[in-house]
Amino acid sequence: MHELSDLQGIIAKEVDNLSFPEYPGQLYEPISYILALGGKRMRPALLLMACELFGGDVNKALKPAMAIEVFHNFTLMHDDIMDNAPIRRGKTTVHEKWNRNVAILSGDVMLVKGYELMMQVEDRVLRPIMNIFNETAIGVCEGQQIDMEFETQSGVKIEEYINMIRLKTAVVLGGALKIGALIGGAPEKDANFLSDFGINLGVAFQLQDDILDVYGDPEKFGKQVGGDIISNKKTYLLIKALELAEGEQAGQLDILLAATQFDVAAKVAAVTDIYNQLDVRQYAETAMQSYADKAFAALEQINLPAAYKQYLHDFADGLLVRES
């Protein structure tokens, strides 16, 4: 078995070797540009890992792994347009560097390229793998739409939020693992359990991200702490606080969320104080742990040697115990 870091290295090398036509330049240059911005390459590496777990040859899974990476970056390119984001991984976003129309069209080509790469699997698994890829892609779009609708909705429920993060982020982990497992020769039952492991792990990971956005160390977290509070993003913590707050606390929270002009540090401190009074961090950590437990329960069901299950368990632990 390769280490995950080795698999990430294999993907990074494969990304470097991807080539696109020179003409028309404004269609293809943005694709090379966004793929070169880096990232952890976690999703495609998990696809390779799943293939190897079931005795498959990672070389046979390389093109589908690249499909997942190209698809993921397509979603980032279009998300950045929707969010009017100026920066992605420390560099100018595609729609800012070129323009919105270029970013839309280049993203469209990336989606098609994703399908082109995903189709390069053995015929025996082509149809089930394309079905998984379709379900995953539609799920991500549904999740993004629901997330956008949350921005103007009041009264978003915790279960609605969990469903949104499952669709927007977790299904890609599950899909990548399931595709890799099938390429590796896994029985469908085991591929499904591995997918469940990935989806529940993905939900737990996003809940951890919500917690770290408020309580993380910015040096270790790698993002601005309190970013979600500043933008009134409906995270698990905010939704839980709105659910629990009463009287003066509820009124204060409403004022903080409604303010259009505010001192950033003061708003972050005031909202965090309300979170602390309501103990929402504990609720979020309990929820995170429950999804981690679901992931581990699915893992136990997979027919794999104990050492391989431990490998996956250690990977999950490593993902969920980022220092805060």
C-alpha cells in the first residue's frame, strides 16, 4: 500500500502532465491555470487509495482520479464566479484574471474533460462508474443551490444544513472512494460501505471546519478565523445559536446579523461570546463525533484485512484531529 502522501504526489505529477490545445488560448489557459494552483489533491488520491485497498492497479485508476480532480476544480471555478471571490489559494481567481464569460466557458470544458477522463476505465465497470459520477455531479450542484438559498432564508434547520454539506462536499469523497473501489475489483456491497464511510467522514470534516472557523488558531487553520461570522454564513454553530437563543441573547444576535456597518473584530468577539454562553461548540463537536462514529461503523462492515481498515481509520483520525 502506498502512503496517502505518495498518492497525492502521483496525482500532482499527473496534473502537471495534463495538456490542453493552445487554441483558443482563452478557453484552455484558465484550465491549466486553476489546476496549477495546487491544493491537497485529496479526492483523487482517495480514489487511488480505494482501488489499491481492493488489490487493484493504481495506474488503471489514474484517469478516473484525474476526472475527479478536474471536476472538483470546475466546481471551484464556477463557485468563485457565484461568490464574486477575488482570491483562490492565494492567487487571482479565473473570472478576475480573465472575465466571467471566459470562466463560465472554461468551466464547461472542464466538466466535459472530466467525463472524457472518467470514461477511460475498463468496460466491465464503465456503466456503474458513470452512474456514480453523474449522481455525484448532480449532488454537488444541488448542494450549491441549497447553500445559495440559505443566504436569504431564515429558520434553516440543522438537518437541512447537514443535508446541504452532505451534497455539496461529502458526496464527492464518497463517490471518489466508491469509483476507486469498483476499479479495484471490490464487490458492490463493499464499495457501498466505503462510500458511506466517505460521506459520513465528509460531513464530520465540514462540521470540524465550522468549529475551527470560530475557535481555530489562524496559523494552523490557514484561514481568517471568524470569516463565517463576518459574512453571516449559516454554519452549524450559527443555526444552533439561532435555535437556542432566547430573549436578550436572541435580540443581540439579530442585531449583530442585521448590521451592515460594523467593527469586524467586535462582531466576531460578540457572536463568539453568544456561542460560548449557549455552548454551541459542544453541540457541534458532539454532532461531528456522531458522523465520525457512523463513518467508522461503515468501515467495520467492509470485507478488508484488519490492517487496511486500520489504515483507513488512521486516515480519518488524521483528517479529524487538526489542531485548533
